[in-house]
Amino acid sequence: MPTPKTQANVLKSPAGIRSKSARLLIVDDHPIVREGLASLLASEADLEICGQAGTIPEALSIAEAVRPDLAIVDLGLEKGSGLELIRRFAACQPPVPAIVCSLYDESLYAERALRAGARGYVNKSQATQTIVRAIRRVLEGGIYLSDRMSERLARRLAGDTESLTRPLVSQLSDRELEVFQLIGNGFTTAEIAKSLHLGVKTIETLRRRIKTKLNLTNAAQLARDATAWVVENG
């Protein structure tokens, strides 16, 4: 594996050698996960890790420096949301295609990721079997989802009433879901506001909307359901 050349973990080929491999940027706030993915992909002759990042600013800095062909992004980053990073990648010139690799429930997050600009969704629990296939499909211009998720979207487009039985949590907006998750992780309203760079009043409004959509009547019920959801979804 190439050695890091800067503090931003930009990885470069030896001087004078220009690789024709697809250049991949790995974004995950767990170093062991980044190294695991890098090790898994190192055996693929047509793929090259050009950088690793753990935060949104670091990922954007590396992307600007090395122009990766594809980014592999976790949704749960230490100081921000992977969905926000994917949106910012999509707004780059040229855009940086992205695949989500996350433990978060595909049935709840895959559509959100695609709307944000992602080109694929891989669950970490199955990444060793599917990540290479997903990467190659996206590099070829396609979109990668599991068979189960692909069928679910197709059924919805065909007018299937399955969408009427989706969990209430699926009705939350991306921002509301982000706040719901932070509540489940024990963050206070002030801490959530600071983490998301929003005002306390905005977070209070989002909390009220969440309670309405989930049919909850008080803060205790909200904290209970949010905690249970976070435990269930890793």
C-alpha cells in the first residue's frame, strides 16, 4: 500500500509513474475501518487508494488535491453527516462520485443517499462480498443497490402500497433524522445545535416536528424511542 505523503493522508504513486487504476478516496471516522477497506481493495489491480479521511473538511481537501474517481463514504462521521459530504462532493467541479458504505439501515438511508448524490449503497456487514462489485458498477456509470433495495424501489415506482407500511421514522426529513439520531446518542439540545451549527431554537423546532411525525407526546418518549432506534441500528 502506498505510504502517506501529507497529514491529509493523500496517497501518491511513486515519482514518474502515473497509474491508470481508478483512484479511490476512503472517508470513515474509524481508522481501523479505513485500513480494512484499503487492505481489501489493495489486491485489485485496477483500483488504487489515493487518500483516506475521517472528517468532512479533510475529505474535501484531499478531493481537491487528488481528484479521486470515486469516494467511499460512511454516513456516521465524527463531526458531520456523510449525506452532507456527498452533497458537497456532488457540487464539486467536476463532481466526485460517491458510494455509501455504512452500517445504517439501507431501507431507511439508501434513498436519502441517492437523493444527496450517491451512486451506490453497500452495508458494511456485507462489504467484503459486495464493495468491489459496487465500485466497478459505479465506475462504469451505473448505480449499485442490493437486490432487496432495488426491488423495493421498483415496487414503489410501480405503485405498490408497500410505502404505506414503512416505519414512522422513514417520514423524517434528513435533518430531522440526524437530530433524532443525536438524541438517541444522548446529546442535549444545546450540544446538537453546536454539532450541526444550528441555533437552539431551530433544534427545538425540529424536536417538535419529530415528536409530531412519530406520534410522541413528550421529551421522555422521544429520548426513549431515539435511544432504542440507535441501539437497534448500530
